[in-house]
Amino acid sequence: MIGAAAGIEACEADMERNAETERLWSTLHDALLAYIRRRVGTLDDAEDILQDVFVRIHANLGKLDIAQSVTAWVYRIARNAITDHHRKKAADARIVNKMAPG
């Protein structure tokens, strides 16, 4: 029965993390989208990055230190996702330039 109890606890922890992610989404969605949008080229890119931010939040919510500010933590994740986006875009441009005749 210990295995079943552990499974139930894990399920409850997942449900709590889902609920917390949903609360963060409803609280921070509009402000985060605006923040990201000011830093990337298109609304589509901003929405894609925002989705990635919330996937990262959900995956790492259990690692959040109680003493940390949740808002600061979320914006740090957003900054990192924006940086990743720009790096990928630059890498893609380099690949295209290498393939171009000339």
C-alpha cells in the first residue's frame, strides 16, 4: 500500500502544481505577453515564447524557493526564454547565410 499512497501523493502534487500554474497564467498572462511583445519581432513570436514560459514555470514550480518572489522568478524565466528565442533566430540566420550562394 505504500506504493499506492505515494502515487496518490504524486497525483495530488501534480494537481496542486496545475492549479498554481493556472493562477499564475490568469494573474500574469497579459503583463507577460506585453513584456515579451516589446522585446520580440511579432505577436506570434511573443505568444510562442509566452507558451514556452508557462511550460517552464509548470515544469519548475516545485523548485521555486519559498523566499523567492514568484513574480521576479517568472520574469527571469521570461527573460531567459526571450534570450533563447533571439539566439535561435541568430543561429537560424547564420545557417541560411551559409547555404546562400555567393
